[in-house]
Amino acid sequence: MASGWGLRAGTWTSSQASWNASFGGLGTGSGPLSGPWYSTHKTQLLGVLLAAASNFLISVSLNIQKCAHRRLVCQAEQKPYYMSKLWWCGIALLGLGEVGNFTAYGFAPIALVAPLGCVSVIGSAFISVFFLKKTMRTADILGGTLTITGIYLLVTFTPSVPQELTAQQVQNYLVSWPFLVYSILEIIIFCILLYFYKRKAVKHIVVLLMMVALLASLTVIAVKAVSSMIALSVKGKMQLTYSVFYMMIVLMAASCAFQIKFLNQAMHLYEATAVVPINFVFFTTSATISGVIFYREFQSAALLSVFMFLFGCLLSFLGVIIIARNKKEEHLQIPFIDCGHIPGQKLTGKIQPDSHSLCCGTQNKEDDSVKRQS
């Protein structure tokens, strides 16, 4: 009996040592969650978990808002959407998710946080099955699998860089020659696109979303700087007295405002199934390039790590495109509005709001009675 207990204790001890060696307990193994790896990447992992949870919260909030709109349409007495408690619940979750995303940039590299926006696309595809009673497609499962695989590669092979950014470091990065060259090229490309958009009235989806991506690269640079300086100030190393902190706040607000303007224009002109994947690819690419140039996130990365990171990005892009492809847009059915006959006015008898266009509705040909009255 004693020898049996001794054998079991010995087996448990060896198992515990093996677990510690592989997953970062008291051992010193070389597994993906080993002690040295975890101690080096724990801050980065916190940023990853925060970004993933925030994006998932955003997908929940968007589905809650859509559910609130559906309920309001089905009610006999029509009320404004802002009178719905469910809608405000969705708005609160959306704000919480955006705050979490903002905070995540202070703990993890831009090249890692930006691609995690695909979590909201996956989450929305799966959550809509429960909230909006949609059917799960094979494309959703395949796209989700590819995206999750891509996220795993991103987390594993993104190089670990110090995330504590002081105001002095941000100032040095702003006047470094790689960023100055990058800024000049970005301004030239943006001005060319803006010329075609304003003067030539070119509103192609690529033109609009490229302007969004160029502005987003400045937004993420500013967001990471502000988030990092706030995190350092909370720890006791005051950074809020430097002027560069407020410069970054102004840059963040201005670039974000114009980014929303062009993104809304794209959403008005094109289907969300086209805008979402293209915007995700453009935004992730632009944000990653800005992080590499401004914060030098891949300065000491091995060639294999760079290749596997790019492969993870490619898998995430494919997953999002597959999920969004051939996804039918849902339009709420609005009944006919009977305007009746107005003496002396050339109006139609009925107007049918057209959910597929930007105009208020389609008009039928004039009735003979209206013609005679006029």
C-alpha cells in the first residue's frame, strides 16, 4: 500500500515538473507558455486579451442595437430608437469596448492589436445566430477557423518590444527620418486621392477606404502614444505635463473625425459586405506599417517571425473575406405611405420607400384625376 502511494506521489511530482517546464510554473522549460516566455510576453498577452475581449464586446453591442431596431419596427406605436433601453445598452457596451481597445494599445504592439479587429467580425457572425436568429453558414465556420489560426500565429510570432513609451521617446520618434519620409509619402498619396474625390468626383470604394486607412495609421500612432503615456502616469511616472501628449490627443481626434466621415460615405454608397473586409485589410496593413516605421516594432525580429506574422495576417484577411462574402444584406420592410390627393399639387397617390437607394422613395406616374385637378 505504501509503495503504491509512493509510486503515485512520484508520478504526480514528475507530472507537475513536466507541466511547470512546459507551461511556465516553477520550471524553466521552453514551451510556448514557459516561465521565460511568459515573463517576457505577459504585458503583451494582457494587451491581446484586452483587445480580443473589447472587439468581442463591440460585436455584441452591434447585434444588440440591431435587435433593438427590429423590435421598434415591429411595434404598433413607432418610437425613436434612442427611447429604447436595449439600444442604450448596446451603446454602453460599444463605448466599453472602444475604451478597452484604446487601453490595449498601451500594453501590446500596434502590429498585434490592429489585426485583432477581426474578432468583432467573427463574433458578429456567430452572435447573430442567437440575437437575430440567423442561420450558421459553412462559410462562417471556415472563415472563423482561418481567422482564429491567423490570430494564433500573430500572437505567437509578434516580436516582444518594450511597451512603456515616455514623452521623450515619442518626441524622438516624431523627428526621426523614417517617420518623416513616411509622413511625406502619406500626405502626397492622401492629397492625390482627395483631389480625385473632390475635383473628379471619384467615389470608388478603394479610393474612399484608402483615405480611411491613411488617416487610421495616424490615429493608431496617436492612440498608442496617449495610452502609453497615461499608463506611465498612473504608475507614478508623470507624462501629462509634456506638450507632445496634447499634440497626440489633437492628432487622434482630428484623424478619427475625418476617418469616420469617409467611412460613412463608403457605407452609404456600398454594401457592408464589401466595405467590412476591404476596410479591415486596408486598416490592418496601414496600422502595421505605421507601427513598424514609427515605433520600430520589428527592428530585432527574426526572418521566420516576420514570415509567420505575415502568414497569420493573410489567414485573418482570408477568414474575414470568406465570412463577409455572399452575405445577404437585410432590409427592414417598410409599408406604403398613402399621401392621398392634394388639390392643385402634382403628387403621386402612393410613395414606396426604396431600401436599396439613398433617395426617399420611388414615385409612380401621375393619376388622371390629379392631372385634371391641376
